[in-house]
Amino acid sequence: MDATKTQKAEQPGAAGLSAGQQGGTKALPFAKMAEVAFWGTVLWGLVRAAAHYLNFTPYGVEAFARPILGTARANSWAGIGLGTLVLFVETFLAVMVYSLVFGRIRLWWIGLLYGLILLAVAGFFFRIGNWNQATLSTELAWYLSFGLFVGMTISLERSDKA
């Protein structure tokens, strides 16, 4: 009896923490954040490109390259490529900030709140006051779902034992 109690006490994680609590205490590795950012860029870049193609929003993937290339040169293949690269960097930063600030909170709606924060930041740069109702609703849906993707993916990765 005493031998089994001693073995359990020496095992890692037996300090009174449940399996879910142990997963939340470790930091998310750089490679995992880059992987989440890559798939976020692929998925949400395609969603943004489809919304732009269907004229739901004037901001396609190339809009992320406008600060570097300008409005006229952004509507080219170079603008799409650079916009995708900038979207990846922004997604990586969004994943990193979420992981550091909200990473230990396991509430699903925190991702929606984070999406609203990202919309406010993007709206500042893209003049949200000049948007019509269709653009505002499309951008709101995109940023809410993007924030939810980031939040739920980080929560899952922190609690995953694989």
C-alpha cells in the first residue's frame, strides 16, 4: 500500500492538479503558434477572398498590403502575395497575443471578444466610420469568426496532451 502511494506521489502531475489544469500551465511553443497562424491564414484568407469576390466587402487579401504598396499597386498579384504574407504575420501576432493574454481562460466567448477587439483595431486603420452597412456586417462576421478560431484553437492546443 505504501509503495503505490509513494509511486503516485512521485509521478509528474500528482501535485493535486487535474489533467486540464496541467495543460494550461505550459507555454504554447513557437512552432505550434506558427502552425495555427499558417492554417488561420489559409482558411481566413480564402474566406476573405471569397467575400471580396462576391462583393460583400471591398477589402480582399490584398488590402493587407495597402500600407506597404499603396492602393493602386495593391490590386496585383504582388499585392495578393504580400497581403497574404502580411495576413500571416498579423495572424501570428494575434495568436501570440491571445496566447499570452487570454490563453489560460477557457471560456468560448473570449474569442468573440477578441474578434471585436481586432475589428476595432482594423477599423481604426481602414476608417470604420466610412463603411456602409454591408461592409460593416461582413467585416464584423469575419473578425468575430477569426477571433473565435484563434481563441478556440489556442484553448484546444493548451489542453491537448498529444
